[in-house]
Amino acid sequence: MKEKLYIILRIILGIIFIWASWDKILDPKAFARVVDNYALLPPFLVRLTAITLPWVEAICGVLLISGYFVKGSAFIVDILMIIFILAFVVNIYRGIDISCGCFSNTVEPREGGYFFDILRDLLILGAGGYVFFFNKDETASGDGPSDKVKDEG
């Protein structure tokens, strides 16, 4: 049962991160406006983030679904979620109402969006933590797609 949950969460996380990256990859200029809206980074880092972050999300998503480099991908996803949550908290503290930009390039703020966004991000962080800390050594060897291969050593 735990291994099935691990596989389901891994695939769901992969889908979430591929979905989240899609609009950002297609329109990095619009995503740069979203990143800039957070008012946390200098302009050169806004552009760098807008170009690289969506590809990191997409690659982690593909790796999580494929079953390759799962621990590394889950670790990166968890770090990203912590950064996203902290960005929300900082802007709540500063009184800045912004759009998440998580699954679109919209910069318009939403009513009560922070609570939903932080709750969603905490759930994704929890799922990523489960995938990262899941110990499949009892049933499989390696960090690849063949979850049922027994260790012959």
C-alpha cells in the first residue's frame, strides 16, 4: 500500500509540475512580470528566474513521472515549495497582494488567494516529502523506473 501511494504521489507531483511550467515556458516575458510582482529579486535575477524556473519544474516533473532521479527531483520540488511558501509569507507580512503565478502568467491579485495558495503548496510539499523520504529498499533497488527489481547483491 505504501509503495502504491508513493507511485501515485510521484506521478501526481510530476503532472502538477509539468502543468505549472507550461504557460511559463511558452511566455517567459509574462512570467517575468509575475516574478517581478513579488518584489523580491533584482531585475537580472527576475529574468534569469523567469527563464530557468519553468524548465526546472518541467524536468523535475518528467523525472518524477518516469521514475528516474526521483529523490533528487523530489528534493528540488520540496525546496521550490519552501521558497514559494516563504515568498507568500514575506508578501503577506509586507501587505502586498499579488497573484501566485503558479499555473498561469496572470499578475492580477485574487480575493483570499493567499490562504488557498499556501494550503495547496503545503499539500504539495507534504507529497514531495513523502516521495523524498519513502524507503523502497525493502522492495526495490536503485532509483529507476523498475520499482520491482530485486537486489541480487
